[in-house]
Amino acid sequence: MWPALRRLPPGSGVVLRHYATPERERRVMLRRVKRVAFARGLVLVVAGASSIGADGVHGRARTRKTSGIRTWPAHDRVEALAGQRAGADALFVSPVHATRSHAGTSGLGSARAMRIGRGLGIPVIALGGMDESRWQRVRRFGFHGWAAIDAWIC
């Protein structure tokens, strides 16, 4: 994760999930990530309960957003609509392509992925098997941007 944070261009966003990390360790990690994100001009959203000091929240938490931005995962139209109802500011639609984080799942494909969030008035971000080269091919479908894990750590 740390090399990836150093490689991200300023203005990029970081979604800190790490659900399996013990809470105490996760809080320490969050403080460190916040320092790096602030110093590098990155936007930080955090999944789960410990989002204090972040720019916003990520995920399906049942509470309404009170401040900052809210990003939402959407693997189908039902999840995208739920994100809209919850006040999401952006949808991460995935997996656009096959990816290690969704092993055994084929990608949605660019057009199908874009249809998941189309017309909701929320920016749709392509996630899943994405890299700069794939972004150049899928951007014509109307995605607002792209996100990745492996593209930044490989």
C-alpha cells in the first residue's frame, strides 16, 4: 500500500477498507494514511466506523452522510440505486474486467458496467482490472474516472 500511495498523482483518491485488520491496528494505519494523503494532496475516504478526519466515507453504512463525500460500491443496478438513495457522491462500479480481488468472476465489460450507474446523476468510476491503458479504452463509455489496486502496486 505504501508504494502505491507514493505513486498516485495528486488529486487522486484513496479508499481505505482493510476490514479484516484488527481495529486498533486499523486506527494506526488510518492515521498514517491520513498523513500521507494530506501531504500528497490525495482525497481519503474510509470504509467502516473509523473515518474520523478523512475526507469522507465509503460503503453501505446505513447512516446518512453528514459531511464530506460518500462513495459507494455497485456491482449491479440495485446496488447503484441504493447508493443514489443513500446520497452517494460517486459509484465504484465493478468489476469492469476480471481482477484478482474478484477471483473467478468475469468482468462486466465496459458498456454493461456503465449502464449500472447511467442516468443516476452520480459520477461512475470504473473499477476492476483497470490500468491506464484500459482507462483509455473505456472512458468513451462515459465513466468519470477509474480506480485500481494492482495497477498501483505492481
